[in-house]
Amino acid sequence: MEKFKLRAGHIRKLLNDQNFRCFISGLELTYENVEIEHIIPLSKGGKHELTNLCLIDKSLKELKRFKTKEEIIKLCKIILENELQLSNH
């Protein structure tokens, strides 16, 4: 089996498939702020193949590298709940 090699055409396809929106935040993606990440991180058993790749806003790169989208959403909910509790005191 040949090892997957990411090419420019793959990035264009992902941009179009995602409507130029970040996989995590929905922010608009440009060629300047786009980063490629694995949907299921390699550290969690994800595979390096096109079907496991997504495009995200550069500001989320470090977070996405080690967490799944579901883990990020759960973390965001915890942060928001904490902020709401702090603002009510």
C-alpha cells in the first residue's frame, strides 16, 4: 500500500468541501490562516489519509493537534460554565 501524500489539490478539495469554513469554529478560512489537521489525532489512533484530514483556523492548531472536535467542544462547555459561574458571583 502506497503511503498517502498530501498535495495542493487535496487542500483545494477540503476548502471547497468545508465551504472555506474552519472544521472546529466555522470561522472563514483563507490561504493565509488555514492549517491542516487530523480529525482523529494520530496520537489517538487516527490514520494519515485524506478522509481523516480537516482544515482549521491557524489559531486552533495546537488545540486540535491533540484533541478531537468532541473533546474541544466539551472543554469549551466547561470553560463557558466556569465563566458564567464567576460572573454571577
